[in-house]
Amino acid sequence: MKKRMFSKFSNYLHQAVEALTPQLTLQEEFMYHWKSVTEFFMDSKGDRINVEQTSLSSHLDQMIVLLQEEESSIERGGTGPCMEYLLQHKLLETLYSLGRTDHPPGMKQLVLSFFTKLLSRLKQPLLPNISVHRAVHRLIKSCGEVKAGPSETEEIQFLCTVCAIVKTDPYLVNFFIEVPKEKPSPDSTNPVPKSDFSLVQSLLALSNSADSRVAVKSCEGLMLCASLPEQNAAVSMVNDTEFCTQVSQRLIESYLKLPSNVHPSELDMVEAKWGLDVITESEDQQSFLGKRHLISFLSWLDYCDQLIGVANPYVAKSLSKSIRETFLDVIMEPSLLQTSETGAVLATAYLTRCLRTVCSHPLLAEFCKFILGDDMLPEVEGTDKWRVRRRLIDRCDHLSEELSLASLKLFDMLLQKDNEFIIYNLVLRNLIGRDYYTEDTVMVKVDDSRTKAESESQFLDSTSEKSSPLSSTSSSPVPSTSRNRIEVHKIVNSYFSLLPEDLKSCYQTAESGYDMYLKDAHKQYSDMCEMCHPWSWPKEPVTSEVYHMTTFYEGSFLRMILDKLSRLLDQSYTINLQLTSVIAKLASIPHPNLQEFFMDPYLCLKDNAKSLFNVLQKVANEIKTQLGSDPELGKKLVIARKSLLGVMPTITSLRQNVHENRLEGQSRLEAIIVFEEFCKEMAAIVFVQHHAVMSRS
């Protein structure tokens, strides 16, 4: 209270003196305030009073006001006497020195505020002046030196002001990168000295602040620095600072704190965006223990993804690679491949949740390479060398239902990501040779002098440029052998009539047609077409000699999917729902080779090839065989459907309607219902695809 009274009294006294003083010019008044500042330090060298008890703040504020007033009265681009005085007498250098000592206590905060106001309130470009940017640079280097220091708020405001100015004129960032003067000779064993990117270094230091507001603002400043188009800044940020290391390490630290006893389903309910989500410890315990750590991890991953999305390509690629090498390869892979089923389920769920967050192309590409490897050429049966990919595909058919479900969800998420390599690696590379087809007269053999290695190299280059390998000269379109010849209603009916009419329980619930699936099928197919459009896929099935196989193999992923579908009646309701969800996404991919092989019931396939329709026929025959041994199967299916819909939610209700010894195949009843609905969904997808093609025509 006494301090505030003293400060007010000083201000009143100062104003009274000014009222009695003759009118001064702007320069005279400016010099008066500056001399008042310097005289204070000459008169009170040993005095340790707080800066709030002095009139230093008002003098410095008045200097800013006078500079603004002067700027408004001169022509644009001109420099007035006050500014000339500030520049010629190196006032900023002196202020930096006064603030550096923080004498009296709080002086550094005053100096930081003065620099911030000077740079933000004046319209004329000051940073190009050597006496300005040299002092600014020195002040930048002093930020973040003291952990949890009292001037953190002023420091981050100052740094963000500099960042905002640099954003408008990116070349200015070079003023804050110190290049070493001496470089060792080529034969010297000494390492090449690093440049000093002070702006990034100080922001990194403040990003670890305990004050969340300071930490968030510093991360925003780092994002701005990373997005600068100046290549010198990008190279220095990556090579001369700990930026990539610290960002990746923070991701690792937050991952290692994740709860180990959370249920995978709870991960889907957590939404986190960087800089927005805050959860207290009490809220953490009310939901599930560890939710706070989960939000912290997902928020930081979201920050990394957003930063990479806007960053200079060199920074984006380097940070993505750092996350891959330090987090995915070192931390995530052992966690994912562990022998403990419980641990593997949770690690797979965490990876799936990470994929849901990641959208930036460079980071998504690294996640894809981590999961799928980098192979582009057709798979040869039994030779999948990429351990993570092989293990995850195998786990989709694991004895542990939880592990199988988690693995299927991972691939379901992969198929939703905007990355051509995912679809190519999992499905297309074994289909664009069109070796599943029998009529050799339709196949167009293209003389291609390029080797397979050259083709692989070109694909890697083309994916980075968002163009497709399938539009290259190594592939030639082949007229469709069935879709142009068979009317679409016949294909739709072929799916719709797979199950006998007396086993279609949907008639009892007014959901007999496939109309209910048309809206979802249209949206899913439209979204997939929009995603795939930049990849310039062909309109008709293609045959590529480069991807020709002597013996057709659909690839480990498609084989697993089809084999698992063939065992539909022996799997749980949950697994079957997830499996059909993956298949529906595959069926919506608008590549003609995949649509032809996967979905065309009238396609002439080689003896060792099987399509989706072939497998569904096999399952339908098994259901018909079961009907022959259980004449009341249709009645059971109606009751089971009502139970699934909640009309008869308990097993007790089923026992009241059907004799107990006829309820042993409850999971098979549910599987038949899934089969019935899936056939309707496939019919809807076929109809939507045909309608889309006709509309384009």
C-alpha cells in the first residue's frame, strides 16, 4: 500500500512540475525523460528499492508516447529528431545493459515492456537498423535464462512481438542467427561450429515454463519460426538448435506417462486439441485415472501435427523423421510388439488414436512407413519382411478377440487417412498387374524398358508430389469385362439374393431393402473419391507388366480379410461388425482394379483367386446347410434381431420364446444377421458407384 501511495505521489509531483514548465519541443521532452532515467542510476547505485517505487516506468512510457506522436506528424518513411536521438545515442543498447542487471529489481521487466511497445506501436520498420536489431538480439538471448523467473510474462510478450514482425518480413530473421566467424579447415578434426539461432533457443527455454500461458505462447512462437520460408532459418532451426530433439522428447515423456490400465474404448471418447484442453486432477479421477496424461499426450501430438502442417518443408521433414526415429522406432515398436496380450492391445489402441490425430502429410508418411514399411512392388507369399506390418496383419486373426479387434480397428483407421501409399501397400500393388483375370486376350502387355527398381523409385517421388504411379506409361487401360456388359441391377441383386428369403429376418422389422444404406454409402464413397482425386487413378482396370506376377497372390492383407470373412459364422458379433466395416471401406476405394477384383460377381477369375463375392457365396452355402438341419432357424433369427435392436434385450427373453436347447448358436444367429445386413450394404455401395460413374459420363 505504501509503495503504491509513494508511486502515485511521485506521478502527481511530476505532473505538477510539468504544468509549471514552459512548453518544450518533442525532442527536448524526449531527452528530459531519458536523462531522468539515466540520472536515477547515477544517483542510486547502492539503493535496492523495487522499480515500482520509482518513476522509471512513467518516464519510459512517456518516451514511447512521444515517439508515436512524432511518427504521426512526419511523412511516412521519415525519421524525426526523437527517433534520431534514440538511434544515434544507442539508447536501446543502454537500456539492454540496465535491464540485464535487473537493478533495481523489476528493471528487466520494464526494459522488456519498453522494447515490446517500441516494436509493436510504431509503424516504421525499426529492425533493419543495426542499433535496433543488435540490441533486440542481445535482449532475445537474455530471455529464458532464469527458469520460472519473474519476467517470464514480459519475455514471451517481447519474443512473440519479434516473431510477428519477422512473419511479415521473413528476411529479418537472419538478424537473429549468428553465424560463427571462424570455420575449421577441411583437414581439421574439430567439429564445425554451430550457428546461434537465439530466437528459437529462447522460445524453447520458455516452452517448458510452469506457467501454461507462457508455454503456449512460446509454442506459438516456435510454430511461427518453423513456418518461415527463409531456408537459412529452417536449416539453422534443425541443425543448430535442440528444436527437433526437445519436441520429440516431450512427446516421448508424455507417452511414457500414459495409463496402463485404461480400456481401449475410452480412448475414442477423449478429444484433445493443443493449447485448449485443461483437466484438473479431480476431474481426472472422476472420469478414468490417467485421462489428464492422455489429454496431455494427445494435445502435444496435435501440436506437432499442426506445426509440421505449416512448417517449412525442411523443418517438417526433419521433425517428422525425428519423431519416427526417437518415438515410433524406439518407444512405440517394442510396446506394440510385446508378448503381453493386454499390453499389446493397449499399445495398438494408442497407435490407432495417434493415427486419428495425425493429418499432416510428412508426419502421416512417417507413421505409414513405421507401420507398413516402404515396399511398393507386389508381395510374394511368405516374404513380408516388415515386422510391424506382418505382426499387425497376423493379429487381426489372433486367438485373443481383444487383440484381433484392436488390430482391425488400426487398419480401419489407416484406410481413412489421406495417403495413397497406404492403399497401394495394403491392396493395389498386387492387383494392378491384373493377374487375377483369366481372359488373356483382354490383357494389354506394355513393353516397359524400366526396371522394377526404377518404377519403385519413381513411385516414391510421385507420392511426395501427390501424383499417382498408376497414371504412368507402365500401365494401360483395359476395357471393363463386366461392368459395361452387365446391368447394375443384376450385380445389386446378386448381392441382395445371397441369403434365402426365408432367412431374412429384416422383413419383420421394416428394414428389408438396402435403401437405409444408400445415404452412408454415398457419403463414404464421395469422401473417398475426393481424397483419391489428386492421385489421378485410371477410369478403367489397368494391366502393368512391371507389376506382373507369374502366380497371382492377393497380398497378405486382402488374404487375411477374405479368410476372416469366410469364417464369419464362427466369429463374435463385435469382430464381424469391425471386419465388415473394414471391407466396406475397401469396397468404397474408387480404383477400377480393386473394384473389379473385389466386388464384381461376374468376373472370370483364375483358379487360385477368390473375390469378395466368392467368399460371401461360401458363407451363404454354410447358412443354407444349417437351415436344413434347423427348420426353426428363421424364427430364431427374428428373435435374435429384435434382441440386438433392444426390443428383447436379455437372453431370458430369448428363452421365453424358443426352447433352451435351440439357443446354443446365439453367436451364429448374430453372424447371420450381420451377413444379411452386409449384403445389403454391398448392394448399396455397388449402386452408388455405378450411379457416380453414370453421372460423370
